[in-house]
Amino acid sequence: MEFKTQDVRRKDRLLGEQEARTLLENGEYGVLSVQAEEGGGYGVPLNYAWDGKESLYIHCAPEGRKLRCLSLCDRVSFCVVGRTKVAPSRFTTEYESLVIQGTARTGLAEEERRKALELILEKYSPLDMEKGLVYAEKSFHRTDVIRIDIHSWSGKCKRL
């Protein structure tokens, strides 16, 4: 997982690697962008969990547009937007964001899918883990998990 900043045009707006890791860990959601079946692109906002190493996990239904698109091209981009604040009188926006380039993997083993769902529960429902694990097991047969292996990533911010 290479923190790659050479392609960022505005070097004065680089988000430091540690700040980017914090955003990746705590970001509320991200936008998965894939190549659309009919050409062009398809982007969809999703909850996610980071394993703290080199992969993100996303849960989804076992069929649908995301999975059809990924079956055609497994290269993806994932964007996480953190805090934003429009400054109308200054004609700008304060923001922080990161962009990930990676490879999406489907067809994961049951053990990895269960661990991914546990990571998602730990992030979004930490006070309801026991109930969440029961729910995840009950719906496991109708839940799939996508793993995004991160190749490179970078972050930007604008502070006012």
C-alpha cells in the first residue's frame, strides 16, 4: 500500500500520511468507482471497513450492478471524504479527502467474509456487537463481501 503523492497537482494541499490513515480508519463512507457494464463509469457511496493493513471491506447483496461491473474489470477507485465546510464569502470549501487505487476481489472464503462483517460491525455498531453478530449470521446467506486490495493512495486537504 504505497502512499503516492507524486500525481497530486497541488502539493501545498497534501494530507500527511498519518492524517490520511486516520481519515481512512474513521471515514463515515466512501464512493466506489468502477467501469460500468455499458461503458463509462459507475460510482456508488458505501460503508466500508479498513483492516488496518492493505485492504478495505464492503458488504453487499450476492448479486447486482457492482458485482456485474467487477466481473468485467476488477480495477477500482475508492474516495473517502472527511470533514467539509463551505465558505460562501470566500468562494471555496474547506475539505479533506483521500483517493485509493486498488483491485477488487470477490468470491472470498466464508471465514474472511465473517471477519469482514465483524470489522464493519466494530466500526459502525461497536455498542451492539453481540446483537450485530447474530444479525450478520442470520443474513450471511444473502450477504456478499468485496475486498479492495489497496495498491496506492493519496490524500488532500484545504484548511482555512
